[in-house]
Amino acid sequence: MSATLMSHMSTVGLRQMQRNLSAILRRVEQGEEILVTRRKRVVARLVAPDQATGGRLEWPDFAARAQGIHLKGKPISATIREERER
């Protein structure tokens, strides 16, 4: 794919995406938005991460969430013991 073609393109087909991933990602890093199509239907939109976050994604704290969860019923180990005794 020529550089001239890529500079004017905001939509790229899946096959072109696979063949030119590095070049397309460079364009996204420079702030361009790229729509990825499969069979002429848009299936994804590539954009650079928000500059305010410095490119870092915020992940939820799953361990903190799990501390507040109280499951109903008895522990699975007790259920297994009971099943073995039958």
C-alpha cells in the first residue's frame, strides 16, 4: 500500500489491516481515527488512547471488589464432603 493512499484513508479493510498493521498503528498514534471494515461493514474503530491518561488504561481492582461479596450457602468443601459420604 502506498504512503499516498494511506495518508488520505480513514477506512481500511481487514486484509489491508493485517498486511499493514505497523503503518496503520503509526497513523493512529499520530491521532488519526481508522475504521476497520469486513465485507464493507465497519467492525472496529481504532483511536489513540486518551492523552490525559498518558496511554494507560485504568483496570478495576477485582480484589477490592471481591472483599465485599458474601456468597449465600455453605462452602463448596462442605458440599463435596457430604457428597463423598453418601
